[in-house]
Amino acid sequence: MPTPIGHALAGAALALVALPPPRPSVSTSTWTAVALVAGMAAAPDLDLLFQAHRTATHSLGSIVLITILARVVTGKVTASSGDAWRLAALCGLAWGSHVLLDWMGADTSSPRGVQVLWPFSDRWFISEWDVFRRVERRHPFEPATMTANLLTVAQEIVLMLPVVAGAWWIRRRAAYA
């Protein structure tokens, strides 16, 4: 399953494609929104602090809840209702990208996968594609674990950085079109 770095890169790519293009340059508020969406894409792993990893926070139910909460919060800080809904939907999509990437990751823990259908089902789902390497969480400071996890991060950067670069390129082209 991807690390927070892989998830954040996916969120950044999503934001760069989905946010309306600036005219003619990238504004500070755009980069703030990209950082927010990247953070939302990595946030479901906060469940590690509560020893409930890959359960409720990795589900369709959590995506809906986050979208609703984001709409309430953005409605308080955004003047336009359309902008608030756009940003809320983007936060929900970023959260959902986390669930999707974890579903496509290698997992040797038991049970394997994510509880995508929570709260309707406690069943676990995994794609078996293993696009992303496994993250080792036991003995995090042992050299073998650190090496394995660094290789995982490197693979995520190799996979996701071209996606972010492509999203940035599309955004730049749209800004000058």
C-alpha cells in the first residue's frame, strides 16, 4: 500500500487537473488548494494512530462523510457556493484516491485489503494487482525495514511524479489557451 508520499502525489495531480486554471499564472491560492487536496489524499492513514488501519477511514462511507464535512467547512470560508462545492468534491475525490490506491497496493497483513463498503459491510477488498509495494510497519528503524520502505517511496515517486508533471503540464496549457 502506498506511503503518505505516494498518496500526496496522487492528490496533487488530482488538484492540478481539477482546479480551474488560473489566468495567466498560478496563484498562491491555487498552491494552497493543491496542498490541501494532497493532504486530504494522505489523511486516511491517520487511522494508524488509532490502530484501525484500512477500516472505516478507507471506505465509501468515509468519502461521503468527508465530502459533506468539507462542504460545511468550505462554505464558511468561501464566498461562492459553487467554489465551496467544487472544493468539497475535490476533497472527497482526494480521500477516494487514497482508498483506490490502497486497494491497488500489495498487502500481506491479515485481513488483506480495505473495508471499502463500510458501514454496509465489514468485508475486505483487494485488487491483487499490486501496483504499489508493501510498506513495512514492524520494526521501523531496522536497516532492512528502512531500506524496503525507501524502495517503496522511490517506486511511488517514479510512478506518480510523471502523473503530477503531466497534470501540471495540462494545467499550464489550459492557462494559456
